[in-house]
Amino acid sequence: MISTAIRVARVGSAAELAAAALMMLGFPCLMLAALLPSVGAFAAAAAVTYLADHYLHRRGSYLVNRLSKVRAGLSIRFLVRQLLLVLLLARLDLSDSRVFYAAIACFLAFYGFQAPHSALVTLIRLRRKMPVATRNVDLGSRIRIPDAPPRRLLNRAAEKMLHLDLVAVAGVLVTGATDNNVYGFAGTAATLGLAFLYVVALVPYIRSGKTPPKAEKVLAAVDDWLRTYRPETVLYFSGSKDSAYQVNMWLETMEQLDTRPLIILRERAILDRMAPTTVPVICVPGGVHLMNMDLSTVRVALYAANVGKNIHLLRVPTMKHVFIGHGDSDKLASVNPFSKAYDEVWTAGRAGRDRYAIADVGVRDEDIAEVGRPQLAPIRTAQDTQVTQGAADRCPTVLYAPTWEGWDDNPGNTSILLAGENIVRRLVQADPPVRVLYKPHPFTGTRSAQAKAAHGRIVALVEKAAAERAADPRRGTDAAARSAAVAELARVEARIEQLTGGGESGDEAEATRDGVVDTAAHAEVARLRAEWNDAYWRSFGSWEHRVITGAEPRLYDCFNVSDAMVSDISSVVSDYIASGKPYAVTDSAELGVEEFKRQNTAVRAAVILSNSAAELDELLAGVFDPSADALAGDRRELKRYLLGPDEPASIDQFNGAVRDLAKKSRARNQGQEAGAAAAEPAGAVPGQRSATAGETGGAAVKG
């Protein structure tokens, strides 16, 4: 019941739900205490509501927004508490007391301060909002961007302002309990004084000296930087905040380009969720600002998603436009008809080309280039895994990485519901033994209570098997080595926190000014993450079953220590194929082996599991004896078909495709310039721009 309530209320934990319940129950208790009247009971109930309110705001709980939607917002809650305090004074026969009138006057004046406070906070935020936000772009030397106001003034400003009434409430309650008016007067005076000081403290930050330059100067500075940097290849991205992973997956590739890279984003929410990178990033929310930006040196534009805002860059003819997508799968999105709007479409391997041919959506075969998937470079092959993990008699590792239940109840969405327990039970009971790593999709159980329950049972199975194996005296362990690995983990985590945790900027303007990644620190963090991963796997036995639900170790790290994988239809399968290792996929919808393979290219070299998981023996046989691995040849062929050849390396293929398309772009532009020069009428002033057919006015495209 509690888990259902948490899901319906969309809160992060039972503690948030409990805080909300206590806060809402506290107000009826306040009314009852005021009517009795009881100063002690009122003080206790008020303390509960204050603390619960503060906790929910500090956690950023979704319930805070929901309460405002049902007319129980922050200001209303404070006002009701104050009105009930006035009622308490009346019930205590203090309605003729000067404290009674002082309290009413204080609360009225206190709310009078809310308007200028809110106006100042809003004005400061608006004036400090940049028309273009950047990272790794030197704007600080071109324009003056002042420091952000202290976070204590603007962070959760409304909540902080309203909580200043606590002093007045406490003073009036003490007066009600002791009949000494001094406490009430002191409390109300302190509240009004603090509110006044809060408003006064904000005033300096609306002056021009405390705000960034106007939009025209900022945009001119960005254009000046662009002329200096001269970007050649742009990764363009627009989308919702939840789609940030689609651009993050391309960051490392952009860092390895031979040409000068630039990333252009259209939403601030994406910029806030971007992973650290050394590539210059420009976030341009306004379409007009983007269309007037000097991108004359750009020759290739890469698009990771098909969205409406792509048109703002697609309109520029001086660069070639390429759809690169954000994954390789058999989903319908992989053959979107909008793809024919681009000059080229780049796929990982032959499979992507064939999808477009079969779909017949207007993308011509000559406009498709196969460039591999550079993101898969960290995935190691079976030979690499055996070399890095030591002796041949080690306990093989099988990764179970199911996807989540999805938004509907299609039985083919996930194996967790019908097959998960059977899969794990057979793996932990396998003879010869294997080690099981269970890494479910992070969304598992968020929509379906049945999936959440099945996940819990699978976790229990893995943990029970791990405990039994740990108690087996035959499983020797080097306690000193494991302790050293744990100490190494702590050291690396502390250093990563030191390098990444202290760079919080005050606001968007300050982040634009100071948001230049230290390349040395960036490289060190990458090295430290590799060290962390190595220490993590050494911190427990190579035979120890493990449940992995956090962000670290990452999925590819689990790929690299595994000898085989069991999963569902998802991009996880396509990525694992890069390792060349045996894998199995569960046909939870019971389509049958042939139909399942016909519908899903990525499973054509997989062991197909029924919901009973009886076919796991075939997978394990190939793990223990390569000569019994009947699908090894099929996996090699499928890997080449889906992801392209191993040589040259995918990043080299990608760089080659960028160079080839840039040549086409330059040739096109030179042809246009030559044609324009030849068409210039006799007697025209040299350099004068002539009108061309179809031109209807507006700014000329540069480049």
C-alpha cells in the first residue's frame, strides 16, 4: 500500500510521503489546539508543520508543486497557520491585548513585504538570464559578466522569506503562555526587521553593475568567439530534459574529431544535464538568435534526433547536414521518413542501410554512409576479458541485464515478469558454477507493481545464493587484497569528488563565464574512473554473485567482466554484440524462434530462451567450451552486419566520413560563388550583391 501511495504521489521515498502526511495532519491539529485553547499543543503542531514543510522543500519534492495545484500552496499554508495563531490569542481572551493587534499588524505588514521581495527575486533572475549560455567558450575576456548573487539569497527564496515569520510566531506563543507582552512585541519586531533586511539585501543586485550585458553585446561576443575559433563540425541537439543521454553518448566522439568541433543545444535543461566535456558548447534557446549566428566556417552539421527545431539549422545551405541518431535498433524511429531532409544518413553497418531500403521512406541508398559506432570502443572482446581476468580456471561470469516493463503490458517488453526468476535460479544452480551479475534497467518497477515485486524476488535469489557461496569453505578469499581494493575505492572516490564537486556556479551567467573545463582535470577524472572500476571488481571475490543497481559500475563495465549475457529486446543486445561474446535473449511473448528472429535482427545469433529458461544450458556450454559454441560464426557475421567492420576503427571511419562530407560542402560553396560571379551583370560594382531567383528578402546566409 505504501509503495502504491509513493507511486501515485510521485515522491522519491516513504520519508517524503510521511512528511507530507504529517504536514497536512498538522493543520487540523493546529485548529483543534487553537479552539481548546492549548498553547503547548499549538506549538507542537506548528513545529511539525514547519519542519515537514522545510524537509519537502529541501528535498525538492514533487508534492510541493502538487499542493499548490490544489490551492494549498506555500503562502496559503503560512497564512493559515498565522490566522490560527490569531484565533488562539482570541480564545485565550487576549483579543483586547496590544499583542493581539501587534500580531495582526505584523502579519499584514509581513505579507506586504512579499510583493517587493518576489518582484526583486524575479527581476534579478530575468536580468541574469543569458540569451546564449555556453561552456568551454571564452566570453569572460570579451564581455563583463559579474558574479552571481549569493545562493543563500535566491535559492528557495520564497520559502526562506516566509519562514521569517517563525520568530513572530514563537514570540506570540510565549506571550500566550506567560502573559508577558515583551516576547510578542520582540518576536513581531524581529520578523518585520528581518523581512525588511531581506528585501534591502536584494536591491543592489538589480543595478546594471551586477547584471550581464544586454543580449546584443552577448551575441556579438559569441560571434567574435566563433570567428576566432572557426568551428568546422557541429553536433546539433534539441529535446526534452529526459533526452540528455542522446547527446551525452556523442560527447567522447566529438572530442576525438580531427576537425574543430562545436555542440549547439536549444534547451537550457539539456545544458544542465550534460556530462562534462572539453568540446565548446553553445546553448541558443531563441531560433532568431541561432539563425543570425555566424556559423560560416561550419561545413558539417550532425543531428542526433529528429525534432522540429532542427529546421533552424537545416535551412543553412553552406553546410552539409547528417542524421546520426542516438542508437542502432530495429525500432520504427530508426527509419523515420523525416530522415530524407538531411544530405546524408549515417548508420553503424549494413543493417541500417537495409532498414531504410525495406522501409522505403524516401532515403536514397547513395545518401547513406556506414560509419560504425564509435561509442562502443570501450567494449572488450572475449579474448581481452580472459587476458585481463587471469587464469582459465576462474569462475565465468554471466550478466543478466533485462530491460524495464515499458508503458504498456505487452508481455514482450521484459523477461522479469515471466522468466526472470527462472533465469536467475538456473544460473545460480549451474554446474559447473558461474558468477551472476544482475543489472536491471533503472526504470524497473516504476510503473508496474508486478515488475517491482518480481525484481525484489530476483534480488533475493541472487543475495541468498551469494550468501551461501560465501559460506562455502571451498571459496577461498584474499582478505588483504579485498581490503586494499576497498581502500583504493575510497581514495579514488575522494579524489573524484575533489575534482568535480567544487565547481558549482551560482547561476547561468556565472556558469557561462567560468564554465571552462580544465582539460588536465578532465583527463584525470577519466583515468580515475577507470581505476575505480578496476578496484570495484577486485573488492569482492571473482565467484561472488552481485546485484548492481546504481549508475556505477556502468553497463559497459559489466559487459567487460562478463563471459556471456542474458537480456531482452533492447539496445543493450545490439551493444553487447560488439564484444563477440555469447548471449541469450528471452522470447517472453512466445513468438517462436523463427518469428522472433525474423522480427528482431539483433537476436539472429542469440540463444533464444523460452520463459522456462531451459535453453540456458546451450548458452553455458559455449561459455565453458568454445568448441561447443555453435553460434560463434553467426555472431561474427551479425556483428559486421550491424556495426560494420572492426578495421579501420569506428572513430577513424567516422572521421573519414566527416572529411569526405566537408569536401562536398566546400565544393558546393565554391560552385555557388563561381556561379554568382559569372552571373554578375556587366557594369555592376565589384563585390555588390545581386538578387538571385527566388530571393524574397531577409538576412543573407553567411559562408
